[in-house]
Amino acid sequence: MKFSLVAETLKFMEGTTKRLELTKYLVDLFKITPPEIISHVVYLLQGKLRPDHEGIEMGIAEKIAIKAISKSAGVPIKKIQQEYNKLGDFGQAASKILEQKTQTTFLTQDITVERVYDTLYKIAELKGARSQDMKMKYISSLLNDATPIEAGFILKIITNSLRLGIADFTILDSLAIAFTGTKENRGMLEHAYNVSSDLGKVASAVAKNGIEAIKNFQVAVFSPVRPMLAERVKSPQEAHEKMGAEFAAEYKLDGERVQVHLQGEKIILYSRSLENITNYYPDIVEKISRAINAKEVILEAEAVAINEDSGEFLAFQELMHRRRKYGVTKAVSQYPITVNFFDVMFVDSKSCLNLSYKERRKMLEKLVKEDTFAKLVPMIIVKNDNDVEDFLENAINAGCEGLMLKQLDGIYKAGARGSNWLKIKREYRNELGDSLDLVVIGAFYGRGRRTGKYGALLLGTYNNETDTFPSICKVGTGFTDESLDQFYQILSDKITIKKNPRIESGLEADVWFEPEVVIEIVASEITLSPIHKTAMDTIRKGSGLALRFPKFTGRIRLEKTPENATTDQEIISLYNGQKRAVQEEKKQNYL
Ligand code: AMP
């Protein structure tokens, strides 16, 4: 397949922010893509070569790409740099430079998707001291045969700056329309994606064998399952309203979620966002198999830092010391953990997702032989509000965030936030202290002491119906000088030239970001807002919801993807809960 067909689609897609139009371009492209290479096209559209959990990264620095352009176009590096500074878009700058060259040379051959993909794959696999030169040679060879537009997109892909703003949902919609004729089948494709976490694999199956192939998608070891999420509740009463009389309550530990895949000797650990985190937990790899009674399993656990002397749970931040390239071994002995299992997804070739919580917990209790390192998350069956209150008190005293409440007959809904699981934190019970996880979507430059840094961040919620990030507040308090520096650094490679189409905001930020970083915020109240877009038109026509007196808590939620952020729906229920509380208070005062 000619790469020009992909490049043309990318060009059209860059010109729009409307999801319907993006979908249409994708449908047209998918229909003309040979099924054997559709997975490659899907990965390239996302600027990837394989799904994230395989950890294959292109990792080309702009400096090398500029050298390659210079070599291919015979133009000095300085001139390329100037063009880049002027246009602010790496791909466009490259196209422009290479255009001047094509006017004087002949293109030797059509460049194909297969060649682009294979070359990029070879580049990603290159390691070692001499790899930079080889990488440059490969890139130059592609640039020599590509048209300027193609070259621009190839360079954007390899430098990780292709920012189309297409979400997984949009790709799933487009696949459903292209290969099953209707968007109605999106749900089935989504299920396949939820159990495989591999959009390319889903695309390839539906393109080759239609919807039947999708029905056969199964959970498998070393292919992470998209995790199930919980809705929040404020009180035991609300939990009882949602779940009925009897349900399970587990400690909600404040650590890192780890999906443990084990087959014989081989162990791979995935984070909540399905990144391969095996390297950070050599202690789990070393100790876990002796605690597990099966040859092939997928289990879920929370890894929690502990005080070895007292056995007390420590806060999540302690685990972050392990997030480093070198010196992990030292961090492992300095910051010991326990692994606390709470679910089972797969045992000896069989998926457990459709079993009830009760059945899964029973299996888990048989599978895990507890020792000083491997534990089962403490659980009780609760029958009334007092049980919940008491257990919550115990959990908080043990250093936990709160409780997870789980429906006894609920199945494991991969990739979904549903009312089969609820979470109750102590802070939710304090009217003014609700903590929210919000996505950083933009920033405003600071003044005074904050000159040269960001003075305030623009934050958004996640609307899971429209798959967008509407703005909910601007936050400028709660930051230390250190955290401001840290933000400036973290956010510098998330900057986008234009606002990502998934961001909805009535404010014009000084800088827009790719919606990727999630931070924790507390606020005093949720109010109606004519400016912010969260839950727009839901409570009142023409109004959204906003936070009053938002404050950064100091926690950057590294383990959360933007789609795990607080949703519009959650804000609406907090808003309604707050209204109810005010009415209650008025009634009390009146009486
Ligand atoms: P939150 O991050 O507030 O949405 O809460 C969900 C997270 O709580 C999960 O992703 C897990 O990392 C963590 N967690 C702690 N204890 C449990 C438990 N018993 N069951 C499920 N998740 C838990």
C-alpha cells in the first residue's frame, strides 16, 4: 500500500477537530487498507509501532532527525533549525525544506506503508553506541524516497510529535463502521480491546474475518486486560442504595495497582495504565511464584510501601523512589513493599472475568498462599451501615485511603467504571474536602516570582460519553516553588501548537497541552459556571460546572491515564450530593 494514502489522510485529519470528520477520514482509509497491514496503519496513526505495553519506542531525538534532513536535503542544520523555529511544527518545517530539494531531483520509487513501518521498526530495535549513525542512515534513506508531505509525517511519527487528537474510541468507531457497516457494533470491538489492550490486533481481526472474529477474543497471559474502575460514593447509605443490602468491603490500599501475569517461570507486571513495570519490582518477580498455586494466572494486586518494623502501610509517594533507570536495587531495599492481591482474571487457560466477585474471591483465596510478602486484601461481607463505618475506621487506622465496596454477584467489567465497584474515602465524607483527579489541559504564564514558569494550570474532567476533556477550573494555589519547576519540566514535552480537539474550553490558555498529566485537586465547592465546560447544559442550559477555590494537593497521579480522571458524571453526582447536603442543613436549622 502506498504510504501517500496514509499521509493524505493524516493531512486531512490535521485540518479538523471534529470527531465526526475524523471518523469519516479513518473509515475511508481503513476501507482501502489491505487487512494484512491494517494493524500497522492503526499503530502508525497513533504514532506507535506496537501497543504501549510492549514498550517498543522509536525514541528519536529531534537533533538526529534534523541531521537526517540536512543530509538528505543538502541543507545546513542551522537553516533547518531556523525554519523549525519559524513554523513551530517539525513536520511542516521538514516538508518545506525537502520541497526545495524535490524540485531539482526525481523521486526514485513509491514509498510503501510496509517499508515505512519496517524501517521504523528496525530503528526502534537499534541499541548501543553506534546506533545513532545507523538510525540516521535509515531515516535518510526514507526521506530520500519520500515526497515532502510523506517525509513530514514520517518525521512527526519518529519524533513523537504526531498529535492528531484521535482517541481509541474514534478508532473503534471507525473500525466498526468500515468493517461491520454500523457503529452499533462498537461495543463488541470495545470488549475485544478491553481484554487484549491491542487496537492493532482488534483491527486486524475485524478486517480479516469480520465481527465473528471479534467474538472470539479471549483473555491471555502477557496481554494485559484493561482494568476495572470504581465509582465514588460519599456515605455507607449511598453504597447501600446502589448495591443493595449485602456486599463486600475491602481495604482500599494507597499503593500502585499491579497486574501480575505469570506462566511457569515467566512473570510480567503491568501498571494501571498497562505499562510494563516489571523492572521496578524485582522483589515481586523474585518472591511471588512461591506464593501462587498455579502455573498460569493473571492476578491483580496493590503493591504498597510498608514500614518493615511496624508492618504499617505507607503512602503511595514512597513507591515513586523505584521509578528510575538506575539504582532500582537500592530503592527496593530502602522502600520495601507487600503485594496485596484483590482479584483474579485468568487461571490455567480460563478467563475468570465472567465469574461473580464471590467466586473470584474464593478462587483467589485458594490461589494465594499468604506469607510476609504476599497478602490477600482484607475483606469482610457487610450487612449494614455500622459494618461499613467500623471497617472504614480500621482501614484508615491501618494507613489506607478508604474502602472498595464490591457487588457480590458482579462480574469483572474490563475497562469500565461501573457500579459493581464503589470506592469510599474518608475525605469524601467531608463536604469541602473531596479530592478529584483532573487532567492538565493548558497553562497561563506566571508573574512576579513565577515569571518564566506557569502561574496557573487549566484543568479538565473526562467526559466518557463524548470522549473529551472539558475544562473545570484554573488552579494556582497549592504549588511550591519545587512543584512549579517540576510541572514546567513534565509539561514541556506535552505542549501542542494548537488545542487538541478533545479539549473543550471557553478560556484561551497561553499554552495548550496534550491531555496526559493527571493531578489531584481539592476544592471547597462545585458551582454553575458560564465559562467552564464540564457537564455543559446538564444542570442548567448554557452553564457548565466549575470548582470553587481549587487547590493542588501535591500529588501528581502518575499511575493514571487521562481517561481515568474524574468524569463529568462524577462531578454531577458530587454537585447533586452537595445540593442535598445544603438542603439537609437548612432543614436542620429550620427545625
Ligand atoms: P482511584 O484511583 O481512587 O480511582 O481508586 C482505584 C484504585 O484503588 C485502583 O486502581 C487500585 O490501584 C486501588 N485499590 C486499592 N485497594 C483496592 C482494592 N481492594 N480493590 C481494587 N482496587 C484497589
